[in-house]
Amino acid sequence: MPARLSLTDAQRTALMALPETEDAFVQHYSLSEDDCDTVARCRTPETRLAFALQLCVLRHPGRVLRHAEVIPFSLLAFIAEQIGVSPDAITGFARRRPTLYEHLAALRARFGFQDLTRPNRERLHAWLAPLALRNIDGLSVITALLEEMRRQRMIIPGVTVVERLAARAMDAADQLVIQSLAKGLSADQVTRLEALLSDKVHRRQSRLSWLREPPGSVRTRGFHAILDRLDLVRGIGLSTVTAPTEWAARLERMAREGKRLSAQTFQQMTAPRRRALLVATVRELEVDLTDAALAMFDGFVGRAWRRSEKRGAERTASLEQAGKERLDRLAYALDAGAVAHHDGKDAHAALIAMQSWEELALSAQQLRQLLRPEPADLIANLDPDYAVFRHIGPRLLARFTFEGAPFVRPLLTALDQLRDLAAHPRRSVPATAPITFVSRRWRRHVVVDGKGFNRRFYELCVFFELRDRLRAGDVWVQGSRQY
């Protein structure tokens, strides 16, 4: 067990410092009528002020006044005014050290202040146990423990003692989580977890290291590699290992630690700690891999749109270039006709010799396209990318469970239809397949002759709509953090 938590000297000083603001004085050092009556029993002004000051400091921050401690004048004045003495009276008390112990004894007897005895320590440890399970921030735990000690009127001997109490509770929480996770594993789960450390993907890489590889760029091979790792993680079967929600922060910290450690470091741990860390790490890796796969799917959709836009731009540029060439040839033909007419020759024959009437009609058509260009049909340009989604779609739908708001139910039904169609590449989309989610710009590509479906564009529409609903949060995925 660590001797104490890692607080800085500044944090330790702040935890046990005297208040400095008037609001804090009012909150912590306002004396009741009963307090003032008790203080008034002291014989001299200096002992009354010292007694009242010690009472206030015992209440907050909960400790005994230190020998020769410098007390802010504003604090002295605030207390002195309530008991009707001068703040300067404290100078007359500074030479009477034995009276300090007499005051402490009287305060214990009158107000119930108690020392941090062994029974009190055990009582605090029991109170702190559930808090330590929920919290991994040492400063927060110590702050809460100090507040509880003040509430129970326990005299705080020093912040380092409180640190050790908090460290003991947090270490006990760690051990409880470790033992619970390790004992909750079946023999098969233990074997599969240990294999992550012993089995090699190749000579120098363990399976655990392979699982932690970054997803890489948007490629079908990379997408399948992510799903291969996800299949391995899910095959361990850790979904049966349950953990209370109050362990979430501690499990997250264990997972961060596990992601940094090598297989050799894991193997040097005790069996319960190693297995518990592997459980936390693998559960977190499953979430990471799920998000990575869905993010790459998002990337496939975005890349397909960019490619469609590029194809449209290239087609427009090609039409413009062809139109310019056609216009140039038409100009030469008109020049020839004009010259023949000027020379008294047959202008019609000269014009036809340069371009036939069919070519002239084609030139007129292309020039009209240049003058009134049609907007690019981005959805039609997506057709070449269908092969990508045909390649990744079946595994995407097979590996993830999509859920959503009621208004996206038709889309979720369409996803179920695509799951059924995945094994039958030549089968048509059923006539009963939902289309209410299909927008107007997609409909003319999806619906053929007002009745049948174009399967390629139906699948593309479903996947593109799925990406949009995932981004909007209308559809979510089990086991994902980002989606």
C-alpha cells in the first residue's frame, strides 16, 4: 500500500490553511450564543480570545493551533468582535503555553471533539470505502475525508495522516476491483486472455500489441483488419463479465494503464492483477475498435462523395473542352462559307465541305449545353464506388447492432433487408422494402419505372443515409462510445 497519495506541498498547505476571506469567516467562524456563553467563562480577555480562536480552528480546518502560528489580523478581529475583546489581547496569551492544553481538554469535554483513535480510523475507513470505489482522484477523496472528520468533530493530527487513510481506502478499492474481476472469469476466458500475451502475430509482435495498432487510412483492407481484431476481442466473451457503474472511473484508469504496457510487463504481474488489467484493457479496446470501424465507414462515404464530385467536375471539364473544339471547327466552317460568298462562289458547298449538317446539328447541341449546363448528377456518379460498399457492407451489418429513434425505423428495417440480401448478390430487393427514408434526389435512381428497385442504388442510399443518421445521433450502435 502506498504511504500516501501524491499531493504537492501547496495542496497540503491549502487543505489545512486558515480561511482568509470575510465570506469564509462568516461561514466557518460565526459563534452562536451558546459558544459565546462558554467563551465568557474564561477569566481574562486574552484567554477568552485564545479559547474562541482554538474553538474556531478546531471546527475549521479541524486541527489544533500550531505553536507560534501567525494568525491573520482580520481573522482575529472577526472573532474578537463577537466576544467583545480587543484583537491585541492575543499577545498576552502567547506566553502561556500550558493554557493551550487546558483549553483543548475543555473543548473536548464541552463540544465533543475527539482524537483520531484506532476505532475512529476504522470507522472512517468504512465510511470512505464506497467513495474510494467511485473516485480515483486522490485530492477529491482527501477533501471529502477532511469534511467528514470535521463533521464528526475529529481533531485532524496532520494532512499526511489523512493522506495515508485515503491511500489505504483507495488501495483497498483497487484490490476489491482486481479480485472481483479476476474471480468473475471462466477458465476459457482466462485462457483466451493469457493467449493475448503468449501468442504471436509474427515473431516480434504479441496479439495484444496487434490489437492496439492504429486503424490506418480509409481502405477496405484496413476496415477488414479492424473487424478481424474486433472479432478476436469479442471471441473472448467478456460481455458476461459485469461491473458496477461506480467502478467506471477505476476501470477506465486500468484500461489506460493496460494500453501502455507491453506483454512482458503484463506477464511479470500477479495473476489476479494481470487478468483484471487485461479485462479492463480488452473491454476498452472493443469500444475503440467499434468506433474505429464506424469512423472508417464514415470515411468511405465521405470519400465516395468526393470522388463523385471529382467525376462530375471532370465530365464538365471534358464537355467544355469538347465544346470549345467544336466551336473552333464551326468557326472555321463559317469562315470558309463567308470567304466563298465574298468571292462569288457557292457558300453552301464551302460550308458543307468543312462540316456536314449532322456535325453542325451536334455542334449546336453542344454549344447549348455550354450555355445552359445541367447540374452534375452526383448520385449517378457514385455507381463506380458501389463495389467498395458491396465489399464492406455485409461485415458492417453483421458485426454491429444499430438502434435508433422511432422515426428511423424504416431505415433500420432496410438494414435488416440488406443483411438478408448479403448472401445473395443476384437477388432483387423485395417490393416490400421500405423507401420512406429515400429522399427525392435519390428516388429517381433507386426506384426503376415507378415500381421495381435498382439494388445498387438502393444499397448505396441505405448506407449513405445510415452515415448521416449516425452523425446526427438518430441512430446509435451498441458498444460504441462515439456513435
